[in-house]
Amino acid sequence: MVGKGAKGMLNGAVPSEATKRDQNLKRGNWGNQIEFVLTSVGYAVGLGNVWRFPYLCYRNGGGAFMFPYFIMLIFCGIPLFFMELSFGQFASQGCLGVWRISPMFKGVGYGMMVVSTYIGIYYNVVICIAFYYFFSSMTHVLPWAYCNNPWNTHDCAGVLDASNLTNGSRPAALPSNLSHLLNHSLQRTSPSEEYWRLYVLKLSDDIGNFGEVRLPLLGCLGVSWLVVFLCLIRGVKSSGKVVYFTATFPYVVLTILFVRGVTLEGAFDGIMYYLTPQWDKILEAKVWGDAASQIFYSLGCAWGGLITMASYNKFHNNCYRDSVIISITNCATSVYAGFVIFSILGFMANHLGVDVSRVADHGPGLAFVAYPEALTLLPISPLWSLLFFFMLILLGLGTQFCLLETLVTAIVDEVGNEWILQKKTYVTLGVAVAGFLLGIPLTSQAGIYWLLLMDNYAASFSLVVISCIMCVAIMYIYGEHSSLRPPATRPLARPLCPAGLLTPHLSRAPELLPGHPDDAGIPTAPLLSDLLALRLSRHHLPPGSGPPPPPPESSSLRVAPGAERAPPPAPTARGSAGA
């Protein structure tokens, strides 16, 4: 009893609770399946859904971009998402441990760790800037609303008049000649842009000129890393509770901003600019490339986070259902966020008398320049600014939780001894401190240059390469010996695309394994994790022995891939005679 209690405390659970609920007492499981789904939604739905997808959509043909986007989702996104969830759920290992099936390809796991490290470093810097804007919004008048601040230049020309410096009043529309002068002059810079460049960043003139570290940003960076560490202090047992808020509240804020945005004058023009299809665009290869890269970036495929999160599932969880729900939720959120963004930008363009394309932007330019400037035109603008930046913080934290847990789980599973399992909290602290120290250069005056460099190259084409190698390793290298395959799958042709990688297994699933009862005792259809279990068990068990029976709920989950299994007992003399 003492031993079981000690194992339960390793994953941060009450001893009696771990024995009753967790299949894997050594690593722990999610408290319930909702925690896994919410964590995965928070991981997939991030800042890219708000500041990247709407811009890609209107730049690549508006509504026409939806066609290649959903084609890539169906034939690349969901199959890869499903494969990674199944892979991690079967092995109950992080992105390094799962490659015991083919140690030659363990470098794929290290590649996932490198990608997660790069993204985790700069992602938290973006969160810290959102924290800075959130704190700056706690004021009567937003500091980027006017040009009467010490950091403003003579070229600054705001959309608000000095006479409108009252709380809660809507600014009067600018005269047409003044609007034309402000927005079509090459010398015009907005107060939000000067606040961003000259006050928040104090931007240097070159990527090599680091200048000084911006202490306010450094303090916010420490706050963001502290929040991430505290939410992961007990691993998935603590983060699984936090996501009930961090994964759901952004939808509340998005809905509030959407309702407010569509009621503004000019919102319809912005939405039409976002959705109007330009069908000639879909013939361009770049549009399809942007659709594929956005699917990989948004869903988090090949980052290692999906494998890590699924490794804490129970063995017979319906990961196919989860992959479809999470993928569709993620893409629907991207489309929904586009309505929120372009309704406000359409209002701003209408107010200034210019085309929507002149106020539309992406990345940090949208989140910290264009959208904040549009918010200054709304009544009670500090309130809307607080909501917007709080939403950005929550979206970023949901992804950052999984990035940090990916690195920690990979390290702990790779070492694998009792000491590091007991000290997992200290490993989390060490990784968080390392991430904070590596993020300090990004808070310097040249930090935004390096942040954009990492954002453009850390998680783009590298994700496609890692995913392709992973597919080849699992379906061709590991499965190259036809004698090791279940008989029902031998006649099938080898697949040529990610969607085809799973089709043979799913089409023959009822023939390969009987249904396993779920947690409620109801028989279910075979899952891909069951099929992988059959493949791996046949690969590692001695010849002549079949796959092991499903483990009982009260016992440990199973032997990890590559671990030793005992041979079946020799038949007795009586049994031999009877045979």
C-alpha cells in the first residue's frame, strides 16, 4: 500500500485517487477526458489563429483560400493529427521515448524538441508583450490614442482629435480632406505604431545592434514564465484544471468582440473584404503552400506536443474522435477570429475613409499596432483593450503549457529512473528558468528582429520535413517486414499520402481486433492505438506468442515498446498429453 501511495504522489495525485483512476501509476493520466480535449484545443488554438490566418485568408484570395485550406485539413491535417495522438497514446512516452520502435529515427524526436524549444522561447516573449499592453490598458485613456506623448514625433498623426479627450464619447469623424492627408501622406505614422516602436520596443536600427534590455518587458517575461511554471508545477494534474478557464474564456472574449464589431459602421465592408473569393488565386502554388504551412502550424503537427499530451491518455481512449473534434474546432476558431478582426478593421477603414487593405496587417503588426489603434475609436476603449489583450494572453498560455510539458516529459521519460520522476517539478523549474534566460535577448531593442526571424523559420518548412520522415518511419521502415503484419493487411498497397497512411488500417479495423470495452463497459470499435499495439506486440514478442490480453484497470498500463517481456509458460505434461 505504501508503494502504491508513493507512486501516486509521483504524478501529483492523492494516493487513493491515483490507484482508483490512473492506469499508469508511474506517469499518471488525465483526470478525465475533457481535460485532454481542452488542453489539446488550447494547444492548437493559439496566437496564429488570430494574427496569422485572417491575413493569409484575405491575401490569398479571401473565401477562395478556404478551399485549399480545408483540402489540406482533410488530407494532411486530420490524418497526421490522428497518427500522432495514436502514437503517443499507445506508447505512453514523450516525443523521444516513442522512437523505441525504430531507434534509427530518434532524431525525429530531437527535431520535435528543437522546434518546441525555438517556439517556446519566442512565444513567451509575445505573451510578455501582451502582458505589458494589458497592464498599460488599465488607464483612463489608452497611451497610444494621441500624439501628445514625449515619445511621439512630428510625423505622428492620430485619428482622434484633441477635443475628444473625454471618457466614453465616440470620436467625431474626421473631415474628408484631413482623413486623406493623414492616411495618404508618406510621412504619416499612427500613434499606436510610434508607441510600439519608440516606447515599448525602443527599436534599434539594425538586427545586430541589441542596445539595452527593456526592463519593463523583462519583468513581464518573468511574470509569464512564472505563470506557466505554476500552472505546470504538478504536471498534467495541475494544467488539466487550469485549461477549464484558459481554453474556454477566449471564446467568450471573441464572442463579445464579434458582437461589438458587427454592430459598427463599416464592419460589413471589412467582412466582405475578408471573405470575397478571388478564384484565380487557387491556381497559384504559393496559396496551397500557405494553406499547408498554416495547417501544420495551427494544429501543432510535428511539434511533439500532440504525442506528449496523448501519452497521458488511458490506453483505450477514442483518440480518433478526439482528433476530429480538436482539428475542426481549431479551424473553425481561425475562421471565426477572422470575422472578429475584420469587422473592427472594416470599421476603422470606414472611419478613415480608406480601403481595408491599408489598415490590415498580420503578426505583431496586427496584434500590437493595427488592432489597438482600431480599439481607440470605440467608446470605453480601455475596456475593449483589456479584453483583447487578456484573450491574447490566454491563447498564448494554452500553447505554452504544452510546449513546456513537451520538453519536460521528453527529458523525464528519456532518463526514466525513479529519482527524476520524483524530481519532475525541479525539471520543470529548470526548463522554465532556461527558457527565461534564453528569452532575455528578445527583450532587447533588437529583440523583435530576432523574434520575427524565429517565427518565420522555426516552425515552417521544418514541420513538413519532420512529418514526412515520421510517416515514412512508422509506415514503411518499421512496417517494412510483411511477415510481421496482421494477415488482413498484407494484400493492401502501400499508401502514398498522409490520408492513405491510415485508410488501410481503418478499413480493416473490425477484422483485426475485437472491440474493447470502454470505461463504462460498453464495447467499442477498435482504435488505431489497438492496431499499433497489435503491430508492436507482434514485433517484440517471441515467435509463436500472440498479442497480450488488454491490461486490467487496476494494474500498470503495459510494457513500453522495446521493453523485455516474459516468454509464455511451458505447457505441462498433462496439458501436452491432453493436446
